[in-house]
Amino acid sequence: MTRRAQKGRSADPRQTDFLSLLEGAVALPPAPERRRDAGALDLDQRLRRLLNDAIAAGPFANREALAEAVSFHAGRRVTKAMIDSWTGASRPHALPAHLVPAFCAALGNSVLLQGLAEASGCAVTESADLVRSRLDRLALFIRFAKAEQRRLIGSLPLFRGGRP
């Protein structure tokens, strides 16, 4: 048996209740700001910090195991030495963009992708959040459809008690 979320509260505390949002009871979180100053999008050191943060938040005790998992998801060989060269502040190599999804999948988090999106003035939505959003949208559609159905039925002479 499933439990329904209380009115005005969503099942996931990180997610805004869609119906409350439409009723104006909840304010939207501010959109990330795009930085316009010169060099603001030079993400070399930020990418290294994000990758280190994502690794720290992940389930792997060592980088060899992480390298195996990333290799599996990427379909190409990734080694501990490669990961070390992408995370070290003074190392000459940068993480290739095509490996970002493999890292997110292997680590089970989207810390890296969220950080990159924020730098671009965007936000990342998890798959489960998209499903909940679609369900909320459908619930709203059903609510409006039922209200319209009641309005139309009420406008018919047969249901008003009057005659045509």
C-alpha cells in the first residue's frame, strides 16, 4: 500500500509540490546565474574539485575500483592513473567530457554534472524527479478536467432542473 504525501508536501523533501507551486503557496528556487566576467567559465580547477567531490560522495573505497566501474560504463579502459591525472590540481590532463556520464553512473551521483550545469546557468534534474514532475502534471490535468466536466454537466438543462 502506498502512502500519499500530505497536501502541500511532496514525497521527496528536495522537490517542490507542483500543485502548491501553481497555487502560489511555494516560490520557485532562484535560477543559477550565468557569470559574464572574463575567464568565469575557465573550469579547469573547478572541474577537478567537482570530480574530487563526486568521488568523495561515491561508494568506492579506492580509485582502482572506481576505474573499473567507469571503464564498464564508458566501454573503454579508464585507469587509476588517468583518474589521478584528472583530479590533481597541477596535473596537465583534464577529464574528457564524454566520460562525465560514465562517472555519474559509476559514482551513483550527479555532483559532477550538476556543478558543470550550474557554471552554464542551468540545473540538472534527476530521473526520479522527472517522473514525479510528470505525475504532478497529470494530476493537475485530471483536476482541471474534472472541474471542466462538472461545469459542463452543470450547464446542461437536464441537470439544472430546468427545461430547454
